[in-house]
Amino acid sequence: MTRAFLFGLILLATSVWVHAQSQYPQTSSGQSEATASGHTTVEGCLQGSAGNYTLTDKKGTTYQLQGETSKLSAHAGHEVQITGTTAAAASSASNPTTGTATGGTPQAMLTVEKVKHVSETCKSATPK
């Protein structure tokens, strides 16, 4: 009888744990995460100044930031989490303001809507 009760208790605890994991999945930092509303959250190292900012995530993907960039100057060189919408960049020019990285590789554009400070130092990949 005690074994059956203990087995039932373990089974109940395991099922509660599995349900909690599926309801609140963990996200890993440094990766982009799309939300149901079409917004994306990217965590990475913020670089730049004077309205020309980039965000490099842990995988080394660089996003050219646009939109509400006035909030970013205080976070340059810091690890941040930015929520916004993404779009592919044009690849015709070789200028960072047009969304094309040095060497002609197009960068993804991220329109900034929300900024969250994560750390005073960058732990993501170093900007290219």
C-alpha cells in the first residue's frame, strides 16, 4: 500500500512539472524570439552612436537598429534586450546606415520598440 501511494505521488509530481515546463518554456539568451504579435526579442551587445546603432547577438548575427534609437545612447557597449520588428536589409550599398555591413553582407533591420538593460558588459559575440 505504501509503495502504491509513493508511486502515485511521484507520478503526480512529475506530471505537474511537465505541465509547468510546457506552459512556461525557457528561452536562451542571445537568440531572437518571435512573439505572437509579430514582434521579435533579440538579446545582444549594443554598439554605435549618434543614431547609428547595431546589435550583435550570441550567434554573431548583427542587426542594424532603427526607430526609437534615442534611448540607446546610454546603453552603448552594454548587453541589452531589444523588442521590435525585423526586416531584411537592402544589399545595394556598402554603408552601415543603409543596412549593409562592411564587405557587402546585408544586415537584418530591427525596428526598436522596447529596450531592456541586461548587463554593463557584453557577453555576446564581439561585433564584426
